[in-house]
Amino acid sequence: MNYPIIHAIASLVLSIAATAYLVPNIIRIVRFKKLMDNPNERSSHSSATPSLGGMAFFIVLIISLYFNHTFDTYGVATSFYPALTILFFLGLKDDLVVLAPSTKVAGQTIASLFILMNPKFEINSFHGFFGINHIDHWLGIGLGLFIMLAIINAFNLIDGIDGLASSIGIVAFSGFAVVFFFAGRHFFGLTSLVMVGILTGFLFFNLSAKNKIFMGDTGSMLIGFMVGVMSIRFLSLDIASLSKLPFNAFDVPIILVSFIIIPLFDTARVFTIRVLNGKNPFSADRNHLHHILIDSFRISHRKASFCIASVNIACVLIFSVLLKLTNTYVAFTIILLFCALALLFLYRIKQVVIKRRTISRSTIKKHREKFTHQKDSNDQTRRLLASKWLFPK
């Protein structure tokens, strides 16, 4: 047992150090080649900022898989290499020349299938959750693909302000690391720790005022993909592994949701609003949770990311306590009630933002009309004085 612990500490520390070394070099290259992320009307930054920070994620993760392969007792690491390579080039191209949503989804589907076709990632049971004890092979692959695509795009969409995707990713991968080490799946526990280290090392630069860099779609899709991989592996654990966990097997779906509730909740909410308004679900707007917090309370990116990540941590703790104190169905009902209250709260403060903007626009319009009226009056006075001076009676 001592050997995995030492390996875990080394994986975490070295991944932080490797990311901290690579990111400044990427910043210099991006600035030299002028591959900057220029602000637009929806951007949260006001000046051109280096992007492509996700390149460091890919490099460190691929190297870590080589060193951690001794713990890969089922040989699943081979599924990672083609999948991560596809996602890397897909994200890189999207950062340099924007891709259509359909192209991104097609690439994400191919990458996900490299994982899902491995038998160790097959979801064949929910172990009694809502009475589901058996899932057909192809239905399990379809369900796994839906989960993968949902999580990848959820993390892609929440990457809208500094530190948010990284913070939520750290919370999720920390939870997965604990679960997999308890279950005796050290390869996935170590890989989760590597992702925690990568995101921690990147966070220092993402929140920096002088040496800032964005992860770009290269990074956000890789985070979402790895969270999706860990989610599928969590759901596909066998009974022997689940028996080692400090909770019941049929509680796994709720524990999983608690790890990633913020991106799932926000994406489902935003997609629903866009569809109800007759818009494309992938169209851009400022209805995301982080936008509402910033627009309503006028707080910084750091504070907004910290608040949202804290809520995610609180959800993990609250859901865990609920499962200990009540049964699964009562806990699930309370969670749905919590989500409903959250939707109501966000609707209320969104209305406040809209009202504030309406008042602000009305005030600006009044000032503009007053200024125009004063200017017209002054011009009329000048013309009258000039006429009296040029043509005296």
C-alpha cells in the first residue's frame, strides 16, 4: 500500500510542476506567433490574451499515462491515446479557426467511442437505483455516449470566466480520486490526481493579472472528456469494487451527480431557456450561472468562481450526508427540490438584472435627449445672435 501512496503524491506534485513549467513557455510562443484571444461583445476580458493553455494539459496527461501504466491492470490506457489525440486536434482547430457545433460533436463522439468500446467501460447495471439492475449492451453504450457528450459540452460551456472550469474540475477529480482509491482502482485514482495537479498548476496562471492565459477549447474539452471517462468508469465498477466504498452501490448515480452538479445543472438550464426562446441550444448568450452572478452582484471572476466551486463542494457534502441519514429516494427528492429552488433564485436575480439594464438604458436615453435639446437650443441662440449682429434693425 505504501507504493501507491508514494506514487500518488509524486503524480500530484510532478503534474503541478510540469504544468507550471509548460504554461509560461506556451504563453511566450502564443504571444510570439500572435495567436491571441481577442475580446468581442461577449468576452469577459478587455484585452488580447494568450489562449491554448490546454496544450499543457494534453502533454502532461499523455506523459503521466506512460508512468502510471504499471497500475493499469486491465490495459485500458490504450483507449486513451487515440481518444485524447482526436480531442486535442479538435480543440486546437476550434481555438484557431472556430468549428461548427456539429463538427465538434462528431469529433467528440468518435473520441468517446474509443473509450466506450472497451468492455471495462460498459455500463450494464445501476445496481438497483430506481429498480434498474440490468442494462442491455447497446443501450449501455448509447447511455455512456450520451453521458460523455453531455459532460464534455457542459465543461466546454462553463469555461466562461477565469478559474471556473479549473475549480470545478479540481472538485470533480478530487472526488473521483477518493472513490477509485477506496475501490482499489489505483490507475484511475492516479489519473484523477494528475488532472488535479494539472488544473492546480494552470490555475495560478489563469488567475494571474500579468501572465494570464486561457485554456481554450483544447483544455475545456479535455477536462470534460476526462471527467466523462471517470464518470463512466465509476458507473461501470463491479460489485467487488463497489463493496469497498463507504456508501451503497445504488447510491453511485447520486454521488456522481454531486461531483459535477454545477456544469450539468447550468448546461441543462441554459439549453432549456434557449430552446424555449426558439434559439439554437449552442448559441451564445449571458444566461450562464457565472454571468448572472457577475451581472447581478458585480463581483470579480475570482469571487464568482470561488462561490460556484464552494457550492459544488457543499453539494458533495450535503448529498453524502443525505444518503447517510435517509434512503436514496428521499435524498433524490430533496435534491430535485434543491434544484427547483436554485432555478427560482436564478430566475429572480435574472429579472433584477434585466430591470437594472432597462433603467440604465432609459437613463442614458434621457440624458442623450436632454443633451441634444440643450445643443439645439444653444445652436438656435447662436444663430439668433449672429443674425442680429449681421443684420441689425
